[in-house]
Amino acid sequence: MKALTSIALAAAALTLSSLPAAARADTPQDAFFKNLSALCGQRFEGKVVTTDSADSDFASQRLLMHVRDCSAEEIRIPFWVGADRSRTWVVTRTATGLRLKHDHRHDDGTTDTLHWYGGDTAGAGTAERQEFPVDQESIDLFNANNATVSTTNTWAMEVHPGRMFAYELRRPNRHFRVEFDLKKPVAQ
């Protein structure tokens, strides 16, 4: 009897593992990635909703995100601040969740000194919100480039379908948040 039970359990496990990904229950990261992917090809205007004086330059300019270059494994989102088009958020699937990196480039396309920083999800998050604590590679980059204030960063993204997308940065004594209106895609 014990052998039959073991065989039945093994057969059930094999059946579940062979189901296509679409037939298995999504993780919160999978659902978040799908929510973000649904925005692919669209642009949205945003505004700074936090009140830190350090953000006054951002708050006074047009903020635009363009969800583009979407694949099953990666989504690239250029983030424009006025005429400055140096920033791109890159969300990638990993074996354990999601990764957010910041691709910063100069006008000529060369990488900025502070480039490719970010982190991986440390928890499941939700279909609407994922948090990305700073990774060791980024801590090392910040320490090497006189940006030690950023070594405790946690970034977050939120997607509330049909309503709002948010990008957020938190660390002790710092909170920056931009919200984008998903009800009003823009052409340019």
C-alpha cells in the first residue's frame, strides 16, 4: 500500500511539473510581469507625488515612461525627464523572481559611471507591487563612486491595471515616487 501511495504521489508531481507554464498557478512576480507586459508599446505621463525638495527639478519637468522592448524575459522602460533621455528601467525575470536595473547612458550612448545598479526581489510581493532591495554589485558601485548614500536603497514598482503605474525609491530619510496615469496613454 505504501508503495502504491508513493507511486501515485510521484505520478501526480510529474504530471504537475509537465504542465505548460500557463496552466500552473502564477507567482506574484509572474502576475506583476504580465501586468507590466500588458503596457508594452504604450507611453504615459507622470508626476512626482512626493514632496522632497531634492525632487524639485523632476517635479518641474514633463515625465514620460515608454514601455517597450518587451520579451518573455525582459521589459525595458525608458524614463524621460524633460529632454533628458538618459534613463531606462530594465525589469528581468530571474530564477527566483524579478530584477530591476537602471541603465544610465550619456547622449552619445556611452554608459554613465553610475550604470546598471538595482536589485532583485527578496520576497514574493504582489501582482501590483514588487520591491527591489539594492544588490551587492550596486553597493560596490555606489561605494566606488562616492554615492554611499545609495547603499541602502530599495526601489519599488507598482502596476494597477487601467489606473496607475508607480516608480519609487526609498532609503532612510529619502522617499521619491513618480506616478503615471495609465488611463491616458500619450502619442509622444
